[in-house]
Amino acid sequence: MPKSSDPKSIRHRLLCWYDVEHRNLPWRAEPDIRPEPYHVWLSEIMLQQTTVATVVPYFGEFVTRWPDVCTLAAAPLDDVLHAWQGLGYYARARNLHKCAARVANELGGAFPDTEAALLAMPGVGVYTAAAIAAIAFERPVVPVDGNVERVTARLYGVRQPLKQSKKRIARLAQGLAADYRPGDFAQAMMDLGATVCRSKAPACGACPLVDDCMAANTGRPEEYPGKATKPIRPTRCGVAFWAVRPDGAVLLRRRPTRGLLGGMMEVPSTEWRENKWSLIEAAAAAPVDADWQPLAGVVKHTFTHFHLEITVLWGRVTKSSNEDGVWSPPAQFFEHALPTVMKKVAAHAETHW
């Protein structure tokens, strides 16, 4: 059994480590300066299922363009979606805009300061509410993300895979919460998991909690928590329509607000399904009339839960009808909020057409 598992001792040693080893991140406040809730909220939404390295430049762009929650709320949703391109999971951007509007228009520009009130905000889940409450408002709670789960599971020797042990790990993590520097402690747990208590090759010799860690004492810390078998991702198929006017403009349209990539622009496409589309089926679903011809190859993209293969059909359109969409030269596609998969479709079409 580890010899120093007193929560007060754990907190003290981890905070001492954090004071020296913390990561310098643009959304973090300087020591002794109260964090800006807008920065904490924005960064936490961006960091959902996204790496720190990816988020840093996006965060900088957002706070430069929209320095506070009221300016973000006043921005057109299209501008926010466009700035979000490349971060993925676009429902986060839509909810970000909704949340900003609620804070600006209903709460006088001030974020709620409790977990319960934060949970009622669009796009704010259990972890995000806890993170904002702890970091921005010094509430005594430990937000439990993947890094904190790993640190806690190893500290207390939880061997079960996360699917079976999430609730237990969350309870153990909350047992470390205290009124003293809760925001710094939350970020210290995150930083420890990201830089020392890594999933692979944990640097136990550099860990301030090694004497407490049950997993480290087994000599096999990387086995904690246990790994569940990953489900096999299915493959779905779709067809995209590269419709070209005589002036070279290509048809784009907006995807439905609800659902995957909701509200983003796309090269018009069929639904994505398990069975491949025949040329006859696809042509019947085309947004405009044309002599549709398939381009060589397929566009491949992977989402969280499935792989996608898109065949591209191209066709010349002799006249513009009143179809729902906009015509844009490919050189100006950057003006539209195209998700990564549609940028791949465009690149494929321009290469093979």
C-alpha cells in the first residue's frame, strides 16, 4: 500500500510541482491574477476531443477577433463556423454561439459561477461545467477529463477499463477536492496526466505522487486503467455532386442545422449509408440536372464512429436554377465554412476533373 495517500499531502505536493512545471497556455491567467471566465469557457469548449497543440492558434484567433463574450454573441454564426474550420465536431461551434448569446443577452455578459448553473448552458457538459467552476470561479471540484481519469486510476490502482470504472474514478477524484487553490489543482491534475502520467511510457521518476501511486508500485503503471476492446468502425458510402457552371463556379449548399456537420457548407451530397450508391440512384438524388459522370477514385474520411467513402460525380450545368445553394469559384471556397471532408472532396474533384 502506498505510504503517503493523505489527500492533503497529495494536493500539497502536486501544487508544488505545478508551480514549477505547469504548461504555459494562452488561456491561463498569470499567478495571483483571476482567470478570465470567457477565456476558460472558450478554451474548454475548444479542447473537447481536440489536442492542446491544435487549439492554441484557434484560441488566439478567436480572442483577437472576438475579445469578449458579447462580441462573439454578436458575430454571425457563419463567421464563427468559418473560424472553427479544422477543429471538427461542429456542433460545439453552434453551441458556443448559442451559449455566448445567452450569456450576453440574458445574463448581462457574466458567466454562471456554479456547476449546476453552468450545466444549463448550451454545449456545457459535466466535465466542462466542473472545469469552468474550478478554474474560473475557484469552486472546490475536480473536473475529470481523460488525463485526470488516468492519473486517478493509477493513483488508486483502478485496473478495470474506463467503461466499467468511470463513476468510481470520478468519486475518487472528487475526494481530492478542496477549497485551497481548486483551479490550480484541477490544472495540475491535467498537466500531470498530459506530461508525466502519460498513457504510454509514463515518467514515474518525475512524478510528485509516485510514493502514493498504487499502479507505479506494481511496476506496470501503463496497464492502469485497463484497455477496453475498441469497436470496429463501420464504413458508410455517399456521393458528392461537383456541379460546374459555364463560368467555372461550383454549387455549394448548407447542410441541415441538426446532425453531423450541421450548418456547414458542403459540396451537395447524398445521405451516407452502409450500401454503395449506384449511378442511377445517385443521379436521382442530384441537386440539379446534368449528365453526371463519376470521377476516378474515392474520397476517404474518418469520423469518430465510422469511416466514410465518397464517390464524386461531376456534371456541367448549362443554366442556374433556383436550387438551394450558392455558386462559388473553387478559388473562393475559403470564404465558406467547408468542413475538412468537403475540402477533401473539392481537392479530389479539382485533381481528377
